Amino acid sequence: MAVARAAPIKVRSELESARKQGDDLFTLLKPDAIYDRPIAERHRVIFYIGHLDAFDSIQICREGLGLKSTDPELDALFQAGIDPDSGHLPADTPADWPSLDAVRSYVQRCRKRVDEYLDDAPEESVCMALEHRVMHFETLAYMFHSFPYDKKMAQNAETEKYASRPTHVNSWRDIPAGSTLLGKPRDGTFGWDNEYEEFESHVPAFRIQQFDVANGEYLKFVEDGAELPHFWIRRDKGLFWRGMFEEIPLPLDWPVYVNQLEAEAYAKWSGATLPSEAQFQRAAYGSEADGNRLYPWGDAAPSVATGNFDLTRWNPEPVYAHPQGESAFGVSQLIGNGWEWTRTPFEPFPGFKPHLAYPGYSANFFDGDHFVLKGGSPRTASRLLRRSFRNWFRRDYPYLYATFRCVLE
């Protein structure tokens, strides 16, 4: 069988655009931050400058085309990220890494190599490289968000007004019993190994909140003794939200960003539970009349009218924004504005096979410590918003843009 090749003009344009997005992202930091580690569980920033193009070269040239690397030692250094638990943190120092000039020179060699062979590369290898790159735009945002403001270049604040509107009512939506699709068929379009195979799952009737839990709702939990979430700060004048470039008075109608343990504790406190992955799929993509939709709002491609995603904003929006993006059952923002925690451990679907070119991508995390997230955040690229895409993190990881809603069974 012939190997599917990438469409050269479209792919080159998309790759060039993604490279520029990444290069621009690193300019948000001042030079003295490049060798810092803003999140203890992650590499220093210098690693990611090399990693994005190392991955492209490894997957497209070495794995995709079988070409021998000209930089094997640097490939090994920049090949893979880390995900240690809080008890096994990395201990490297800035002196353990190459100079910035050396890393930039390596990046240029990787790009030249990829550009030379791109037209011959398998389409799957190129899609893997592109999606890996835009995934890191989001994880880098988490890291950069954790830097103090004096480590970042000044930016114009977003122009929206931060004052909250009158309290909204987070009503319950009834989801009738029915089947939902999980996973992805092998239909020739790209997917990561954990997305396969597609299968139907019967979901009993349940109720789900129309909106994600907002800061104002979570505040009652805090007033009852819960700890402040990672993105909240208490100052003399009250509570503030720690934005990427400034602190602002806590917007009560924005979704609360929490880790999975905090989301689970809130749900229990409120007499509910978190949704399972199958319940999320049913509420987001199911319908009584049309079967399973491609997106909550239907089969039309994502747009600015249907949600807050695709790296257009740094901040969330009110939980009731974008009513055009509601699901068939009237549930809002199931894609965008914040990943949604589920109670489902990250596990393989029936028929799972590790990808030969990247066998550890998913399999290394089927450990019971990582949980599935669905949907997407303001910094999630549109190409990752497909129905089958699965995200996952450790339960206690507080840095990501992740919210939740409750269900009653």
C-alpha cells in the first residue's frame, strides 16, 4: 500500500505559520528567563526552544523516512519532555544545558533538514509534528503564566471589561439515556494512538450543569474552608485573578481553573460528582434527532462565534459567552474556555496499539495517576478540537487551564 504523502503547499504554509507562532511565543520572555524553570515538574525553558524542532526532525526525517541523524546527541537531549510526580523533581542546573546560540543553531539545522525532505514525508509524520507543536504552545503558556511579571515582556492588556455581570443561574440540563461514540475510526485522517478504536457506549440518563463552575460559585466553597485555587491571589483589597500579564479583580463569572482533586472535592461538597468521559461525550456530541455530531453545535467547523479557543485570547470569558456553541441538549462551552476534568482515569480504548514511531506517547501514562480532560481552552489550537481528542494530566497538577462541571446520576 502506498504511503500517504502530505500536500506540500498547504503543509509548508501550515508549518511556517506554526514555527512563527512558536518563535513569537518565546519573545514574551526576557532573556534572563530562558534558563529558568517556572514549573518545578517541567524542563527549563531552554529545552523547549530545542524540543519543538527536534521533534519535527526526528518524526519526519528519522522515523518517517528512515534518515540517519546528523545531530544524534542533541536529538537525544531534546527529544522528550518529562512528567515527574512532585516527589521526583528534576535536579539539573542551567550549566547542564547548551548555550542559547548553540540551541538556535541546532534549531536551524533541524528546520533545514525538515524543509529538504518535507515533500517526501508520510502525511502521518507531518501531522504528528504539527499537532505536537501546537500542543506545546498551550503547555508553554502554562509555564509562562507561572513566571513573575518582571520576567516577561510588557504586553497590551486585553480590552475586555473585567467587572462581572449579575450572578447567572447554573441550571441543570437533562441528558436522556442513549449511546455515545468514543474513540476514532481508522478512516485515513490523523489521530493519536490513544484515540483508537471507535466504539459505542450506552450512557444511562443523567443531569449536567449548563455552565462550567464559575469563580463566584467556587468562592462559596472557599468561604466554607477550601484552599484558594492556583490562579487566585488574596490581596488586602480582596481576591484577584492572576492573568498572564496582570492581576485583575476576581471575575466571578469566568470558569474556575482547578486541579482534578479540587474539582472532585467541590463536586462532593455540592452533592454531585464529576462526569465520566462517556457522559461528557454524550452531553457534548449527542442529540436525540441527529445522532452524534462532530462538534457540540453541529458539524460546522469551529469559529469565533462558537467558542473561546485557537489561541485568540489569553484569558477566559464568562461561562455564558458563545451561546451559539451550545450542544443539542443546551449545555454551554463544552469546547473552549477551559479543559474539562472528568472522573475517568486515562486508559487505553479496546484495540489500542502504541504508535510505532512514538510508542510512549500514551502508554507511559496509563498508570492510574492521570485523568482524562475533554474540550479545550483559550490556548487550544483548532486542529485539536476534534471529538475524539483526549487530553490528560495528573490529578494534582494545578497549572493548566482546566475547569469542570458537575453531574447528578
